[in-house]
Amino acid sequence: MLSEQPDFRSSYRYFGWGYPLELTDRVEIEAGFLFGTLYMENTSVLVDDPDSVFEESEFAASLYGRVSLNLTSRISCAFDARHTSVYFFKRTAFTDLSLGISYQFQTPDWLIEVLK
């Protein structure tokens, strides 16, 4: 039986810029770009051939958009779309879609003191 998990890990390390635009007091949109590297490493424990173990890091670039809706003064909902191109020997592209809910709360005084 094949595993449903990939036998490698990847992380996208990037920096970027985005510009938010407040449409109303409840709705905000943002668009921007990201540049960085997509780092991958083999995590398979079944690999006996040392030549098949790999670590790889390739240049990647993304364009993204976000729509945020403030439901209350503390709760908001956001939808993000990001299209990423990774420049391997052949360019590979993928798109991520995400939906999230955030809740803002007051930082406790004891935590503020610890962080100082």
C-alpha cells in the first residue's frame, strides 16, 4: 500500500511586498508579490540508495491577492489566492487557495513584560 504522504518536505522561504486597499470600513483587498526559494528535502525512510536522497533549493516567485472582511471589531475572515512559479530545470507552477478566520485579543500585561 502506498503512503498518502509525500516522501519529501518542502518550505517556501520568501520576502515580498503587498499593497492593501480599504474599500469600506469592513472590506479590504490586498495584492502583492513574493520572491524566495522553495527548499525540499527527502524524508523517505525506505530509501536504501544514498544517491536517491536529495536536498534541493530553487528560485520561486508568487503573485497573491487577498480579500478580508471584518465581521466584528475582533473577528475577521480572509480569502487568499497565490500563484507560484518554481524555476526548476523546467518551470513548475501551482496555485494555493486559502480561507481563514482570525480573532484579535489584548496581549496580557505579563506577556508584554516577558517580551520586553
